[in-house]
Amino acid sequence: MDAFLDNEPWDHCLTDGDKLEALLALVNRDAADKGRTVIAIYCDGQEVNAEQLTEALAKPLSKFQRVELSSLPASEVAAAVLNQAAALVQETERNQCDIVELLNEGNTVRGMELLAGSFRLWQQAHEAVLQAVRLGRVDLDDVQVEGTPSVDIISGLRDRLAQIKESLEARDYVMLADILQYEIGDTVQRWKSLIAELRARFSAHS
């Protein structure tokens, strides 16, 4: 089995019985040492998509004649992931306004449906920011936004979501609307500022 990284032959000491995931781990380590991140895998000319990845990684290398891996600078990948986080936060902001309006109108069923969607979006945004930080090798302890440590901004979201949960359990939709309008609104702005600060750091290292 021949392996290539960015169209260059990549020597390895693996056997045909080793799995593709072992090759990927070695290549990832090599790429990381060079400040790059693997973004795509091609097995015998066919790209392995997200749905196929788990199955493909479990196969022995003897199943393939040629494995090609593509990489990009880690800072570039981190910036792309951060853009995804920014889009998710933007969507939660739009949902937030709609939820408040629905609650004020007494349409709690539709409001709860949107709120459930927003919870998922926040989780995805949170995971995307942390992934971008890992890729960009940024120490969150060193990042502040207008004097507020980034770790406080991130934990602040957890606190707001806990408040939302309490108001839901109490069926206090007036309090819920206030939290969404004022508390979450402030959290959204802080997250936007944090993403902007991280984006600037990635650009400086690209």
C-alpha cells in the first residue's frame, strides 16, 4: 500500500494488517508537527466522506493500493471552523428574537420548539469554538475580550442555559422571555466578540 501526503510519497513502517486509522494517526502527528491538519482522505482515488469514515478507518491497509491524504495549515482550518461557529451564533440570535416574540404572544408550543433548536445550535457553536482553539493552538487562558477572560465568556453560556432550564421547570415564561431578551442577548454579543478576537489571532499566525 502506497501512502501520499499532499501528493508527496509518505514513508511509513506499518504492515498490511494495520488499520487505516493507524496510518491516519501517524500522518496527523506528522502534519501537526508541521503546523498542518489533515482535511481529506482518498482511498484508491475515491474520497472518504464523513458517513464512510468510521467504516473505512476500521479496514486493514491490505484493502487499499493507494491512500492519499490532503492537509492545510492548521490556522486556516481553525479559521474555517470558527466561521461555522459564528454562523451558528448568528442563527441563535435570530431564533432568540423569534422565541421572545412567540412567548409574548402566548405561543409557547412554537417557542419551545425554537428554543430546543437553539440549544442544539449553542452546543454545536461551543464545540466548534473549542475545536478551532485546539487546531489554532490558542491558550484560552491568555485570551480576554474587553477585560473579560474567555473562559468566563464560555462558562457564562452554561450559566444562562441553567437559568433557562430553571424557568422552564417553573413554567415561568415571563422570566424565560426576560432571560432570552437580556441575559442571552448579552451572552451572544460576548460570544461574537470572542470569535472576532480568536479570528484575529488565527489571521496573525496564518
